Amino acid sequence: MGPLHRIVMGCGLVALTFSCAAARAAGAGSLRQADAQAKALRQAALTLRTKADQDRKDASQKRQASAEEADRAAKLRGQAADAKAKGNDTQADSLNKQALQLDNAAQEDTGAAERAETEAKGLEFAADAKEAEARGLEASSKSAADQLYRKLRDAVARAQADLADLKQFQVGSRVGRQAMSARTLFSNIHDESLKSFGQADLDALFAPFEEQLGALARTVETNRDIYGTGGWGADGYCNECYYDLSLAAMKVEEAEFSLVSRGFDTYEADIYKVERRLNAEWKQEDDALAASNETDTQKQADRAALRKKQSGERQATFLDVAKRYRADKNRLAIFRQAWVDEITGWHDVAAKLSQGDDVHRRGGSQRMDSLLSGWFSTGAVNQPESLGMFAFSIDSPDRFNTEYGDFDWCKARPFPDIQPEGSPGQLRMTSLIEKLPLLTRGGKYDGAARSSGP
């Protein structure tokens, strides 16, 4: 290689080195610019969410004031009615005027609350848009904080979707039916306890959980905005992500276990109405036989025939209730396994991110272990609405007593996964912990696990 070639090659290497360095500098500058843009967007979003939070607090105070004013107005009207009944028209008119003033104040406060809530939704919509733009700029980030943030958003959305799924399921299984808190005494008449269960009743039961998960979803975004604007260190933010995941899991599990067992009131009503009718039929037939001229042998035969007919009707009722109860149990089994997998996934991510005794170990993997053992396993029975409390504690709320356990068709245990040995009339959900494919016969939640467990 001659001197000229060496000079030319040397110039080429210098040029290539300069080009690579320039590219790296340009890339770093582009990343810094993207980070700055994302930070500005999150600062704007944080400002919007802070104002929205204040609007929601104001709306809550106004609604509380409205409720108190309406309650005071109702009491004044009651007092006015009493005064009217005693002939004191002047006092009655005065009390009614005070009640009307309170009604007007309640309406004004309700209107103010609605306006504040509307403004809050608008501010949150604007914040959502800025956060979505920021996420686009942060999408390539491999930082632990951004990994956990993206995973947390998905988990909270999953919890909200699971709650919505349960609500839709109960629209079909509860709405339009009659409900009854408890039959108390099997043969007694308690018609006054039968209540129609409508969509408004279901909405009222779900509203607290919907609001809590909605608030948690907003908190997730606010916390990321705080972190993105320098208000939180990486370790503190990651710890908060693990904590918020625990809240989401516990809250949706509380909703599932409490709302499923509340649904047993439709089973109570169905069995009560059948028993009410059959007991009346038996009494009518028994009175007629007592007054008839039939022989004792014929009377016994008539009663045996009626007993057989009624047993068939009770069996049909039992089969219907047990199938619906099994659908509840199967749905909970799918729910539990999905969240065990979700939490296990969080444990594994935390273990990979951990570099020793750090936030990912203490706040992450160890917290996930505690969450699984305390809320999603059978051993811990001291946590409200945990799996252990729901199905494995004394007088656990998963139990539904059909009171048909003395019939041979019930003793045969046609539903071994929900009919425990020795107590076939009391339905249980202990088999929801079995990890095996759920059979499908006519629907997603039909079919059975192999046994009812211990």
C-alpha cells in the first residue's frame, strides 16, 4: 500500500469515526428532546388532574350537603304534617316553607355538584390526551419505572374489566328476579321479605367498587405524572406501583367474593316460593283427606303420591339452583386463577429487576408473595374478603343451604364439585382452587371440577 492509499484510507476512517460520533450525539440529543417534551406534557397533565381532583372533592361536598338538606326537609315535612293533624295550620305552613327552602338549597347544591363533576371529566379527558402523547414519547423506555407503569395500567384496566364482566353476568342471573335475604325457618311464611331485584339495585351494589377502581386508575396516571416531573424518585415510584397493584388485586377480589355471595338472595327466593306453594298444597290436601271417608290405607297412598310429586318438583328446583351456583363457582375459579397468574407475573418481573435487597425485592417480589398467600390462597382466614375467608373459614359466606339434604336424589350428589360429602344439601365453593380445565356444557361457566375438595 502506497503513501497515497494510506492517506486516503486514513481520511476515510476519520470521516467514519466522525460520522458515528455525530450520529450518537444526534441520537442523544433527540432522546433528550423527547424526554423534555414528555416531561412538559406530564406537567400539563398533572396540573389538569390536580384541578380535576379538587373539582371532584367539591362535588362530593356539594352532594353531601344536598343529601343533608333533603333529609332535613323531609323531617320538617313530617313535623308539618303532625302540626296540621293537631290543627296548628300556622306552624305547619311555617315548617313547610322551611322545607321548601331546604329543597331549593339541595337542588342548587346538586346542580353545583353536577357542574363540578362535568368540569372534572373534561379536565381528565384533556389530561388523558396529554398522557397518551407522553406515553408515545416514552414507549421505547426500558427503565424499571416505565415497565412497571405500563404493566400497572394494564392490571388496573383488567380489574375494571373483570368487575364489568361480573356485573354483566349478574344482569342475567339476578336482574328481573325476586330476592330474599334469608328463609330463616323453612316452612314459615315470609312473603313480606320477597323483593323485586332490578337494574337500579344492581347498579347501587356495584357503584362503590366502580368508583374505587376508577379512582385508582386516576391515581396511577397522577403518580406517573408526579414521577415524570421530578416529584418522585425512581425507587419511591416503583414501590408505589407495586402497592397500587396490590390495591387493584385486593379490591377486585373483594368485589367478586362479596357480590357473588350477595347474589344468593335469588336462590333463597326461588326455593322459598316453591316451598311456600308446596306447603300450602300439602296442607290443603291433608285437610281434605282428614275430612274424607277414605280408608287409612287409601289416605296413606294419596299422601305418598303427593309426596312423590312434590319431591320431583323440589328436585327440579334444586337442579336449577345448583347449576346456577356452579356457574358462580366456575366463574370465580377462572377469576382467581387469572389473578394468581397476574400476580405471579409481577413477582417474576420484580425478581428480574431486583439487584439485591432493593425496592424490587422488598416492595415487589416479597409483596407479591404476601398478596398470594394472604388473599388468594386457602390458609389465611383473617383477611376480609380473602379466598380463605370466603370459602375456607367457619361459616364462610360461600355456603348456600338448600335444606334438601335428606332427599335421596340430593344424597346422590349429582354435583360433586359443589356438594360436600356428608352435607350434600349445603352447596360449597371449595373446589374453585382446583387448577384444571373447566368443562363446558352449554356455556362458558357450565361444567364441573372433579370434586368439592375437603
